[in-house]
Amino acid sequence: MTDLLTAALNPSSIAVIGASENPHKIGGRPIAYMQRMGYQGRLYPINPSRRELQGLACYAALADLPEVPEMAIVIVAGDQAVAAVEDCAARGVRCAVVIASGFGETGAQGRAQQDHMRDVARAAGMRLIGPNTQGLANFGTGAIASFSTLFTEMPPADGPVAVVSQSGGMAAMAYGLLRQRGLGVRHVHATGNEADVRVADLAWAVAQDPEVKLLLLYLEHIANPALLAATAAHARQRGLPIVAVKAGRTAGGAQAASSHTGALANEDRVVEAFLRRHGIWRARDPHALALAAPGYLQGWRPAGRRLVIVSNSGASCVMGADAAEQHGLSIATLSEATRRELAARLPGFATTTNPIDITAALLSNSGLFSEVLPVLAQDDAADMVFIHIPVSGAGYDVERFARDTAAFARASGKPVAVAAWQESVAQVFRAAGVATYANEDEALGALAQVAGHTALLREPLPVLPTSAPAMLPAGEGLLNEADSLALLAAHGVPVVAHRLCRSADEARAAFAELGGPVAVKACSRDVPHKSEHGLVALNLQDADAVAAAFTQQWSRLAAMGAAQEGVLVARMQHGRHEAMVGAHIDPQFGPVVAVGDGGKYVEAMRDVALLVPPFAHGEVVQALRGLRIAPLLAGTRGDPALDVQALADIAVRVGGLISAGAGRIAAIDLNPVMLGPAGQGAVVVDALVDLGGAGTRPAPGPRS
Amino acid sequence: MTDLLTAALNPSSIAVIGASENPHKIGGRPIAYMQRMGYQGRLYPINPSRRELQGLACYAALADLPEVPEMAIVIVAGDQAVAAVEDCAARGVRCAVVIASGFGETGAQGRAQQDHMRDVARAAGMRLIGPNTQGLANFGTGAIASFSTLFTEMPPADGPVAVVSQSGGMAAMAYGLLRQRGLGVRHVHATGNEADVRVADLAWAVAQDPEVKLLLLYLEHIANPALLAATAAHARQRGLPIVAVKAGRTAGGAQAASSHTGALANEDRVVEAFLRRHGIWRARDPHALALAAPGYLQGWRPAGRRLVIVSNSGASCVMGADAAEQHGLSIATLSEATRRELAARLPGFATTTNPIDITAALLSNSGLFSEVLPVLAQDDAADMVFIHIPVSGAGYDVERFARDTAAFARASGKPVAVAAWQESVAQVFRAAGVATYANEDEALGALAQVAGHTALLREPLPVLPTSAPAMLPAGEGLLNEADSLALLAAHGVPVVAHRLCRSADEARAAFAELGGPVAVKACSRDVPHKSEHGLVALNLQDADAVAAAFTQQWSRLAAMGAAQEGVLVARMQHGRHEAMVGAHIDPQFGPVVAVGDGGKYVEAMRDVALLVPPFAHGEVVQALRGLRIAPLLAGTRGDPALDVQALADIAVRVGGLISAGAGRIAAIDLNPVMLGPAGQGAVVVDALVDLGGAGTRPAPGPRS
């Protein structure tokens, strides 16, 4: 990995294969940029028709250089590009950046050429960036292996932000938006077709750069989640926040992504859970990346989500309160002392409850900000402050407002965001070092993002069980219900009282032993969907009925040619609500646990939370609060609160079980889980475990 | 109303009471503005200490003017303002604009002064704007009775947009955002404390101005919905779209609004339904007002919501598809002919399915837009086009892109929105007359808004029944269940088969007559919550049990001291799903109907749609599609689709009943409504009608 860091991000020498004298052409731009940025390494233009190029000695071929360059930028196209990569690999170049397009993105033939380049590179131990990439740019060293026109449009400035993107367009856009806000950007890297090097590889490399304080990613496909997870763990350790845009959130987006990159779509809700698990904040688009950046860089680390709103317009106070609620921020309740202090400093018609309307009196009293803000600094109820100035400009002492605001932010250490739609006003605040936005939605979005991300990174990282799961039967495919229940019970999951019977007499005895009404269900790994075949009898009240059900089901199994593994006699288990816990192995992300509303309509209603193990009990409880059935779980209309603790406990155990048995367990489906009132537990009534392999996994949903 | 139009918006003479020589002071600014804007009426500064002011003759008092002015702007404060209003009223001024603050917004004393000014004005037939208002500005006539500093910051230009706002800050902000986009604004009016004239009054007046093509409103409280509805009806007739921001959407916002204006909060979901009913589009904030304005003014009237996305970045195509889905737009499926045409014109590595990725080849072939766009114009599958240019600037022929785009928009008549975050690029498109946005979220938000608003305004307006409801019993308070069911049945609502019995023998006979299992429920207007008192017996299978239940409930009623109005014997009615239909009279908006998921948890789950009568059957069906139970209604997991038509029919009938009986019926609550498979109807099982007045309305929810 350190190899990639050196060779791709900080090479000591660079050849440009297909160099151009014209600094506005793709082959000329990287050379012009590197000369302008003061690249300190050795730069070798290669162009057989020139001796000299942009003031540098020019060579006819790689073979003519005085040394083997550490990096080669391949501008030439088609077969020439392939030949150049072969040449680089043969000569010991360590990293080739293939700018040329027309490969994997064009169809089978281009794909084959691309695969060939990758194979050649890998065989020689050379890393390949691209093809079809905008390239790499490190403004810390001046190594600009990129043709982005935006570095001309918006002059670069080295700084604390790094951008790594699959897409060159998004890399450039993120760079531009950050520079527009006056932020310094050190790394701007695009991976293009990702024949070899992917976003996670460069993210890992960039995360080693101690000057990087904020890492922004754009991905359409998470191809190597393990490396991304390792990068996130490293970044967390050194306090480097990572914010990612993962496009293809929707069905339409995923389809577009698949025609863009040809990659298989990640299941979006799993992506969401994966990123959350690893403390990576997911942003909607590159704009959101740029909007929150000033906050991260100013060291916003709010203790909570309680907001104070200050404005010189009452209407902005109202809309700010609306927007706060929509961003999940709460309006801080100020102390009596604070309100008295505010009342003493504000005109009589101002509002001293939060939101604080300092009114148009700001026009005549420019000191109102410096009067009001220090009062807030002393109130522990405020985690962050939002100032909205919808009317300002001529007649207002904006310089002073900005100075007072910046001083308050410094002194209090609290995050402060300002919204001012007038660019002339925003500029003054921005120059004073205040995070400034066009409107309240953007400002509160940034505050909410940093607050959410801070809280996410504060969560302790739970540890996975390391021992292999106990009692895991040999073989592949589906376990029957009895074996499934037994496996879960062995891992501490409460399951319904039941007996597996192989004769009518055993069934009678089981009924007597269990007492009360029972369910009778045929037990065969060949028939996961029992009720469809009339293999379930519910609520049987006497031994004769149980015996009759046994006999009927036993012979039906035989008639179906299904394995007669037994008939389950189980106590009728009642609960207040039917919940579900499921788990499966995602092909990209590994174990994923689902927990939420159960019953027949689990797929249609989709009211479940997804979690990537390992996760703590408290995380499940929090995730359940976000479900639509949350009011039912909390108790409503005289019904008691339900035992979410017990449900969370099952989810944690299932997460541990599928993780520890990841090689063997493909899926677990518990539905319904009968949920009782708080303190009275949760009981799994129906279970299906899939050991994968030859056995097929049935569609999720209830089966008995 | 025409009075207000003339006196407030187009006065022939204006006095400024408290005029100032200084054009930067509140008392000087309106005079300076009017002179600059070429106000053609007669302008009279009043200031006892001057003879001449800003080049105009100045007067000591209203009494000294050569005429009674049509309008007076009251700048002086406190008691002087009150005296000025009294003077104006006494002398026959037709409209007083009271800029001064320190009245209703400061407490009881200020409120009393404000009420006094209103009473004085009303007694004299004078209209009062404010107090505590930024004032009125008509750039069509140059009558600028406003002190907004923004008219200095951003030079005015007369044009097709009108802004009417409770808040001066929001009026100014909307003005500024529109002017920033280069749009002309004719009216900018703020109503302030609304002692007399409210937003709806001025909205009505402004809607009479034939030059106004787009009317934007900001409200924190809808005080006179009838006038707003009349304005909307007039505007719809003349094709004038109205877009409103109604702040106080959330609990926090409503609380802030109440401290800002002191007004009672409107129930936000009813506001939503009311605005929809009247074809007024609700925007989130003043930014959204401004974002969609260019589209309205260009005459966007898309036939549907099918979008084509074109970009020079594949990543933007992906994110555009994501954003489209989130805005409820669909990705148009282009015809084979279109795709062939596109393939012939685009480079091989471009994508010819929608979204269309024209790739970075745009850099070398500036004609790609003019190649691609006309192909789309011929495809009927496309209702609108979104072009995203995330990378451009130096090296790109932006002028040509903009020209080609504008030509396409003109020729095709289809809405076209462009996103370009680089202001230098956006400017070129804007100058060419193309609606241009900072990012895809804003662009697609604007397209989705105009598409939604267009569809809303295309819906035929249903007509309310005009006859009084039949069978409405005399009296007040709750009807018992039998009377409630009878009233509904009389209005065509299918209700459960039932008999009202007053003896055990009658109950036996009812059982025999109804056949099958029945429910037995005590019937007394005194006991709406029957099950809490053990007054419900379900699923009784024989006549003896029915007779016993009758006897038990009858005597229990007597023991409770409740009216013994009978005992209901009703057929046990099963359905696939428990739905609900409710209706009540909102204190501000009148009749409101709720329809959706029923059962015990109706309040906790809140999965119901609100509609303001009159509404058509199809509107209910559409609203039901937005509910979380929509998949269940549509049929899932082998279950049939449910009879939403029958449910919609009940909602329409209930809407007609409560509207026709608005004076008499306070609330109707039908829960559960047993919903069968499509074609098999819906049946009301439990009903409660409240005639209001002395009787109390029980909390919503099931009762039996």
C-alpha cells in the first residue's frame, strides 16, 4: 500500500507518453500544471516528433529516457495505449495512469484490451490507474497527472481536503465547489474504469497523508469493502472524517450506474448500513460534500443536536425552526438566566425565547450580534448556533456582524453556521472565517451532518465473536425447522417450546407435555413453505386433533416425496406484535442483519432496519426507533411498551451467529418473532437457516 | 376589493408622514424610491421642520396639503402614529400604510393601540396596512410605499412576478432572489401585523393586475381561507399560477410562528390539503419560490413526469437518475428510433439509453448538443429535459451549448432545465433564456414542481352537493351508533347489516334474521366508548348467547345511568383490511376528510390522507397510493387487490355529507371500514356522528 502512495501520489519522476506542446490539449495540460505547481521531480515529455516541449527536453520513446520513470501518464489512445502500458510494464515503471478512453466502457472488445493491460501491469508489479480516467493530482507535491480543465478555471491551493472519485467529472466538481468556498484541496484523484486501482486503494493511500484532515469519496460501486473498512478504521484512529457519495441510491440510479461503469449494483440499503458501521458519513451529492467541509475543518464536534437560531427576521426564525425539525435538530430550551440577559440587551419587541428574533432593530443597532452571542456562549443548552440574515447589505454594518460572529465561534468553540443569500454579505462572513451558506436548508444540513457524523464516530466499536458457532450441522442447503430452532437456541435465542415427533403417539405425548393449545407443522428441509401445502395446523386443543394432524401431515410429506424428518408440535405462542429478525450474506458486504416489523407483509411493508455486524444492543434499539412501527413498540393507546430489548438481543445474537459462521451460514430468517410487553421477552416462533451451497434459499417471508 | 387595488397599489396621491431628507432613512427612502421609479402621482412629504425635502415641497401637517391624499405612509412612531392614523381617517385618506413597529408584536398595550387604529380606520372606511410592515411596492406604477433596503441593493425592474408576504424580510428576500435570476418583479407587498389588510386581501387585488403572470405568497397563518380560495379560483380562471410558502410546517415552526405573529397555529396537514384543493402549490421556502419561477414564466406545462437526462458526465447521469426518483419523476423510455438516431450521432462509448451520457467528447465536439437535442424533440416519451454540465469552462464552447439548448427549448416547447455549478457557465445559459440551476436537486425540484402544479391545475374541480343532508336528526351532540349508521346509509354509504333491539326477544329475532355470527353492542349516545365498559360482545353464534348479551348490556346501561336507546345486533363483518374514513370541521378551513389505514392504531400510525371537499373519486384513489399501506391495497403476497374504489366512494360521500351539513355536523368517524377484495366493496362496521354544539366529540379511534 505504501507503494501505491509513493508511486501514484508522490512519484520522483514522471513520463508523459503523448505529450503536447499545447498547454490546452490533454497531452499538454499535465505538463503545464506541473511546471506551474512546482513539481520537484523529474518530468519527461515523450513525443517522437519533438526535441523540446513546453521548455523541457522531449524524448522519442520511453527507452530514450535517462532513467525508468516512477510514473507514466499514458495519453496516446487505442492500440498505442496498450503498447505503451506493455512498454512501461516491461521497463519497470511503477505506476501507469491511462488517461485514454475507449476501453471497458465501449463493449466486449475494449473490455478485453483493458483486461489485457491490467494483466500485463499486475504481472510486472506495476499499478494501473484508469483507463478512461481524468487522472491524479497532488497539490502538495505538484504531481499533477491529470488533464482536468478545472485547475485552469479555479486556481489550486494546497490544503487539508482530499477527494478520491471514480468519476473524473465528480472529482473536478468537488474540487471546484471546495475552491469556490475558499478551501484548500491537496488531493484530487479519479480512478475511471478501475481496471486495477480502485477508489478504496487511493483512499487508503491518501489517508496516510498526515496533512489530510477531511477525505471525500465518490463511488458508484463499492468493489472492495474490506479495504474501505480498513481505511475507515485507520481514519477513525487518527481523527480523519470520511464523507462518501455513493450514487445509484435508487432503482433508476442503479440502472444508470450499471450502464456507466458496467458494475453490478450494490444493494443500496446494505451500502447505507455498511458505511454507517464503519463511521463513513453518506452525503447525497458533491454539493453536500462541499457544504459540510468548512464545519469539519473548523473542528465542529457538537455534543448534541440542540440548536439556537438567531435572525433579524421573525419569518426566518419560523422557517429555521421548520427546517431544524426536518433535519432532526431540536430547538434548545434556553435557561431563565439566558432569557433574562437577552431581554436586557434586546429591544422590547424582540423574541428572547429560542429562535431569537433580534428584529430589524439590527439596522439601527449594529452591536446586537456582539450583545446577544456571548450570552448564548454561557448556556449549556446550546450545542450549536445558526444565524440567518435574510435582509442586509447597504445600511448594515456587515463587517462588524461577521467579526462578532467569528469572535463568538472562536471563544465558545460551538459550531456556528450563517445563512445569507446575498453573496456580497456571505463573502464578508466567509472572509472572517465563518461557515456561510445560501439558505437555511444548506446551513442546517451541514450542522446536522457534522452532528450526526460526530455522534456516529463516538459510538464504541463492538467486537465480533471469534469462536466458530456451536452445533452447526454438517452439510449444505436448508435446515429443517427443528434443526434451525435448535441452532438458534444453542446460541441463546429464545425459541418456542416444541417437540419433534415421528409418530402419532409421540405427538400425543408432546401435546400433554406442552399443555394448552399447540401448532402442528410438518418438518422437512424439502418443504420450507409449509402452509402452501396444507402442512400447518394451528391452535389444536386436544390430543386426538394433534394425533390426526400428525397422521395427515406425515402421509402428505410421503405423498409429496419430501423427506419425512418429523412433525413439530409447538406451543401456540402469543405476543403483542409479530416482529422479524433476518440475516444474510451480501455478496459484496458479507453479513447483514435485518430487524423490524414481521408477519406476512414483511416484504411489502419493508419496515425493517438493516445493520452490519458487529453492532451493539443499543444500536439496534436506536435503529428500531426509526421504524414506522416505533409508536407501537413504544406503547400506544393503552397498550404497553413492547420488549425491544429482547428483540435487540436476538438481533445481536443472530449477527454474531452469522458472522462467526460466515463460511457456512448463508441466511437466517426468523419470522414471526412474537414480541411481548417490556420485560416479558420475545420468542422465535418460526425459523429457517440456510447453509447455502447446493441448497436453495427460499424467498424471505413466513413459511408456516 | 377594487378599492383596495386602487388605493393601496395604485394611489393617485401619497403623503409621507414623518418624511426625511435623508434617502437612507426610513422616512426618506420611499420618497427617494418613488422619485427614482417615476411615480406619476402627487407626492407630499410631511415634516413640520422643513419647507422642502428631496426636491419636493414639504408640509407641516396633513391639513396643509392641497388635497386629501389617497394614501398616507405613516413613518412616525408610537402615539404619533396613532394620532396620524386618526387624522388620516378623519380626513378621508383611503389607505394608510403604517410602517411604525411597536404595536401588536410587543404585548397587550401595543395590541390595544393596534386594535384602536384598526377600529378608527374601519369606522371611516379607510384600509390599514400594517402596522410593523415594510410596506407596499408597485414597480408598475412607481408607487413605492416601502422602506426595503433591497431596492437599493438590487435595482428593480418591472416584470411579471408579484410577491405578497406577511413578513417584510421574506418579501425582500423573494424579491432579491428573483432579481438575482434576472426576473422582473412588479409587486412586492408586506402586510406586517395585519391589523386590517391581510395577505389574501392583497393577493386578491394583485391577481386582478393583468400584467402579473406568477403570484408568490408567504404566510405564517391563513386567517381568511375563503378569500384565498376565491383568489385561487380567479387566478385559475385566468391561468395565473399561485405558489405559497406557508411557514410553521412543524411543531417547532408553528410555535415560533405563534411567538412571531401571535396567531393561532393552523393544523399543517389541513393547510396542505386546503392549498392542494385550491390549486395553490406549496413551496418549502422563498428559495423554492424563486427556483421554479423561470419555468412558470417560460410557460412550462409538461404533459407528464417523464424526464430525459443529458450530461457530459456519466456520474451526473447516475446522480440525476437518483434525484429524479426522489423528486417523483420517471426516466423516459426512448423509442428504438430515437436510440438509433442518437447512436448515429454520438461517439461509440457514449450511452444512448436515457440518461444520455454524451461523455467528455463534448470538449472536442462542441456540436454534440445540437446533434442530440433535436432527436429528443421528436420522441413523445419525453415530457421534459434536464441537462447537467458539471465540467465546463475554458476549452468548451459554452456559448454554443447555450444557444443550441435555447433553440431546442423554443422549438420543442418542452421544459428544459440546466444545472451548472460554475456561475460563469450558468450565466451564459441564463443570458440565452434557459432556466439554470446550481445543481440537479434544484433543477429537478423546479421541473417536478411545475409538473405537479400543472397536473393539479388540470384536475377538474368537483362540485359540492347543494341540497341539505337528508335524515339529519334534530338536536346536538353525539348520535348513537344506530342513528349514525342510519344517517350514513341514507347517504349511500354501505353499512353493516344490523338491527336495533329493545328486548331480548327482538335480539333473538334479529339473530335469526341476520343469520350467522353477530356482534352485540349497547347503543347509547351517552357511551361512545362501548368496549371500555364491557358493552360489546363479538362473534356470538347462537340465539341464547345473543339474548344473554342483550340482557347484560341493557342492565349495564341502566346501572351506568346512560340512556337505554337500544342494543345493536350486527352481522360479524369480515374484510381483508380495516380502513377508516373520518371527517371534521376545521375551525379555519371547514370540512376536512381523512381516509386511510384504520383499526386501533389509527392515531399512532397516522397513515391517512387528508382531503378538503369537494374532491373527486380519483383524487381519493391517488391519495391512497401515497399511503404506507398502498402495497397492501394494491395486493401483495398472493392477496388480492383491495376495493379502493369502494373506499374512495365512501370518502366522497362522507365529504358531501359533512359539507352539505356543515352547519350541523361537527364530525364523522367511521372505523373500521371493512375493506374487501376489489369489486367486493367496503362496509362501515362502526360509525359515530357528532352534531356538535353542547355534545362533546370523543377522541378519534375505535369505540366498539
